[in-house]
Amino acid sequence: MGRSKAGVPFVIAGKELKLFIKDTQMLFFSLALPVVLIFLMVATFGAQARFHATAYVVNLDRGGRGEELVDRLSAIPELTVEVLDEATADSRLATSEIVNAIILPPGFSEAVAAGRAQIEVRRRGAGGTEGQIAVSYAAAIARELAGECLVAERVKAVLAGMGTFVPGPTVDARVSELFAGSRDNPRITVTEETVGGRPEPVVVFLPGLVTMVTLFSITLGAVGIVEERKKGTLERLMTTRLTRGEFLAGQWLGTLSKGLLQVVFLFGLAWVAFRIFTPASFAALLAFGVIAIVSVSGLGLVIAAISKTPEQANWIAVFFTMIMTVLGGSFFDVSGAKGALAVLSRLTYNFWANDGLRRIIVKGESLTSPAILTDITVLLALAAASWVVAILFFRLRGDGK
Amino acid sequence: MPETDFVLVQDLRKAFNGHMAVDGVSFNIEKGEIFGLLGPNGAGKTTTIRMMATTLPITGGDVIIGGHSVHRNPAEVRHLIGVCPQELALYLELSALDNLVFFGRMEGLSKAEALEAAMRNLELVGLADRAKHRVAKFSGGMKRRVNLAIALMNKPELLFLDEPTVGVDPQSRNHIFDTIEGLRDQGTTILYTTHYMEEADRLCRRIAVMDAGRVIALDTPRNLKSRLGDPDKVTLEDIFLDLTGRRLRDAG
């Protein structure tokens, strides 16, 4: 009877892959769900090409300048103006329905006429990015109105000094007309030139999504080892000639194969559907993907080693995945983060995996670029550390031999 | 160790957190013998088997199987044993054939050897025609037979059968009995545990009754029954209850 030890881990990996493929639910969650997520994200975030905000204005002014400010604000294409009464604005602020309201106070017209424009802002927190931009527009228009009044008053003073009598309303009307003309035909113009398509949202979201999905399925794959323990197959395997090292290597290879299958599928689909890779970047991406999976599969072994029941393994896997996805910048860039977030994010697998994937996809960097080599080094170090911890825990548990 | 003994259990002990689950158990099993290990729940049967099968470290004593010490040379012992555990330790999503081939590969068989052994063992347990069917679709009795077939993949000289007929219909049970008797006739030594006394009476040449981690009786079924009267009228269950008492046992 021949004893062929070298292939044993591959036989275990083959069995794991077979079980994975035969588990249609797991297959759906691992392959189909990420695809649905990609399309949802592209549909949600990809459609909004230009900035747009709503300015919530409460006009308490009884003169005409307040209304004039609302009119000029409404003429800005990036803004929609919603005029509210004060009570409604306060109530909507109280329930966080809106986070920012621009108040034109009583006497606003008189203040503008005296060249001292003043507006008031009520907000929750910082008032939101869109709200802050709307306030900036409103403040600029108020300053513009005050400036126009000042100019009209100066003109009147100059004319009086020259002994020329022109009625005040006539001066006001003429100055307003000149300013309106300069607004319609400004001396300074901004021209926009589109130098390429809008940034493809799939490029932005794909790395984070792939790292999240592989992290999820690989850590959840740890449940498989715990189930082996629970249903007795692990103990049965330990009565065969299989060693603990061969078992762990086989499980790890199985996890690696499943992760690789996912990565090839997702990136392959992205290539076919969105044409975002070149053959070279696709090859670099797959190679980097293998390293990332090697890294996270070590974490899967740690979860398997420390969990007593499949349910426990599930919860630990979800916990690790959620924490790492948030801290590791899967959906927002944390590379420029400072303080505790900067430190914590660098302790996650996702940070380094996302960084490498984004560099390859977005910047077209090669695997030999210093930044990507750093990512690879850290990912491999994380893998080695996970392996050491997993083996120690397996020994402490006394699984088998 | 007499030449006919294939297994020698010597003063075997196992402590869990200071509690002696197995406390000085000794017995021998002759080559080609079906040896019964009976006892109520929590008596220490499964713990004894797990130590003998090298999956649980021994606290004290030793087990010699085919001349090899379980304590000192577990790898050699594993070459000689096959284990059919109480639970269905197999992959339900795989076919019967895939299960057997996988465990055969774990025993070091080449793919061709594993395939050949798998088909032979499936034939033996009467499942050759269902070889490629998913085990999940099998009846309880068929799953038990797959569980047994897996234990035979390395042609073991000593086979541990831990309650192999739990939840099995009479047809499957008879098939399992025929298989076990066939293996014995081919020289396989078998250690058999069960809660069904009539099974032990039919199959086992000798029986050890365990309680509270100790062997409290060891003899042939007939001699054990003679302790209470006419062995043709007394059942093994009578002697079992007489030895272990009628108190309910709930421990696993």
C-alpha cells in the first residue's frame, strides 16, 4: 500500500473546494451577492455627476433685499432654494430632517442699504458639506448686495459734489442695471473643459468590495474547520495517518482556492463588464490578490483555532470583517487619516489590501513599485503572524495529535 | 502478552479536571475476536476508545495494539486501526464514493488504490449501486453503513465500532451484523460498544461491562448470564441491570 504524503494537503483542499461548489447557498453569497453589490453601488453613487445642494432659507426681512437674495440664490444652477417659515425650519432642524437653515433677519434690507449685510445660520453640527456651501453662496450674495448699495451711495455723493442733481431712485436703478449687466456678462468667466469620462465608480468601489467579500467568505470559511470538529470528522481524520500540519495546510489551501476563485470571478467580471483593466494590470491584480488571500486566510485559521462552536466562529468572523472593513477604508479612503484612526487602520488587513489594489487599478502601478512592495511585505507578515497564533492555539486545544 | 492477544489494555486511566473518567481499566482482546464494551451512559466507554484510538492523551497506564504502545508510538498504532465513531463523521454533501476515497487518501492510499478500496467497501456494506449519490439523501441506516465503510478503508487489523447501529432499521442492522461477522471471519479484531444487549449477545465472544470508569465484569455472554441463573432464560440485559443498577444515567 503506497503512502503518498506530498499530495495530502491538496486532496483536503480539493475536498473543501468540492464542498464549496456543492453548497449552492454559500456559492450564491460568495459570488452572486458581490456582483449585485457592485451594480447597486454603481447605480447609487455613479449617477450623480455634478454637485447639487438645497438651501433652506427663512426670510424674516420686510424690505425687498431679502427677496432679492432669495431670487439670486435661486438663479444658481447648483442650488435649489426652499423658503421656510421660522417655526418649520426649527422643527425640521430639531428632527435632523435638515441640518442647516439660512436666516435673513428682520432689518436685513436696512443693514444691506447701510453696507453691513448680515445673515444668520442655524445648523446641526457643522451643518453638512452641502449646507456649508449654500451658506457661502448666500453670504457672497449678501456682500454683493451691500457692495451695490455702497456704490450707489458713493455715486450719489459724487454727483452731489459735482452739483449735478439726479434723483436717488434713478441713481439706484442705474447702478442696479449696471451690476445686473456685469452679472449677466461677467468680465471674469470660467470655462469648463472635460478631459475624460467621469471617474468610474466601479474603479473606486471595486477594491474595497473585493477585500470585504473575500475577508467575509474566508473568515466565515473558518466555520468549516470548527464544524469538522463538531461533527467528529476532525477526530476521525486524526485517527488516520494525517498529521496536524497536513490538516492545517490542506484547510489553508482550500481556503486559498475558494478566495482565489472569488477574486478571479469578481475581477474577471469587472474586466468584461467595465473594461477597467489592461492585461498587465489584470495579471498584477491577480498576483496581488493571491498575496492578499494568503494573508487573510491566516486570519481564518486563527478564528478556527479560537472558536469552540460554529456559531462562535460565525460571530467572530462577522466582528473581524465589520471592524476591518470600516477601519481599513474599504468604502472611504483612510490613507490620509490622522491620530488613532491612522494607527488602527494600519493594523487591518483591508488597509494594505485596498491600498495595493487601488494603486494597481487607479494609478496603474506595478507590483515592484515601492508602495506596493510595502503592502505585500505587511500582508505576508500578517499571514506569518496569523499562522503562528493559529498553530499555537491548535496545540493548546490539543486537536488530535 | 500472550501470542494470541492483539490488544492489551493495562491499568488505563484518564482524568478530566481531577475527575477520573477512566480509572484503572485493564483487558485484553485476542486476534480475530469481537470484544464487547458495555456500560451505561458516562461509564467511560467512549473515553476508553478515544484513548485506544490515539485521539485522547492517556493520563496513566498504556494500551498495546499489535505490539505498539499507543502512548509511545501512536503513529504505528494508526496504521493498524480503523474507527467507526458513534456520530456520523462524514461529509453529507459529498457522494458515498467521494467520502470513502477522501478518507482513503488520508490513509495514504493513491487515488487508484483509494477508488478500488472504496468500491470494494461499498460493495461490502451493500451500497455499491448508490456510490455516486449524495450521502445527505441517504436513509439513517445507509449513512451508518457509509460510516462503517469509511473505517475499513485502510484494511484495519483492529476495528473500533462505537454504537454502529444507533437509529438503524432492522434490514440495515442485519446487513451491518453480516459485515461485522464477515470481517471477523477474515481475521479482523473488533472492539464493539452498544446499548443493544441482544447485539452484544449475538456478536461478541467476550464482554466487559464498565461503570464509573471501571471494568466491573468481564466474561463470555453465557458465563455472565450464568451469574443470575439459567443462561438460556436470563438475558444480557438482566445481568447488565443487575451489575450497573436501575438508576437513570444521563451523562454523555
